[in-house]
Amino acid sequence: MFKRRKNKTFNYKPRFSQGNEKDSKEDAFREDDFISKWKQTREANKSKVRGVVSIRTLVLLLVLLLICMYLLETKFM
């Protein structure tokens, strides 16, 4: 119900490029290095956010609270 779709990612590399093959390999290495560092940083930040309650749990708690309030109001009024 609350799951979001992930964006598609593509690793497109043109078949015929104007640049030197050696430069392409160095660029690819730099890009892979950047991606790996970014993923490591992202994983490190995910582990810090463990105490947050999910939205589904909050909605369920709100519905239960409203039901309890309604039952108490009808019983004592």
C-alpha cells in the first residue's frame, strides 16, 4: 500500500565513442569508485535511522486511538 516504485537506472555506454580507450577505462574506474563510495555512505546513513516508526504503524495506531475514543465516548455519554 505504501511502497514506492524505484526509478530505473541504466548504465549506458556508447558503442562508438570519440575518446581514447584508455581515457574511457579511467573514467569508468572513477565512476565506479564514486558509485561505491556513494553506496557505502548511503548504507552508513541507513543504519542510523533505526528508531523511526514506519508510516503504516502510525496509521494503525491512529485508527486504534480513534476507535477507542469513540467507544469511550459512547459508553460514558
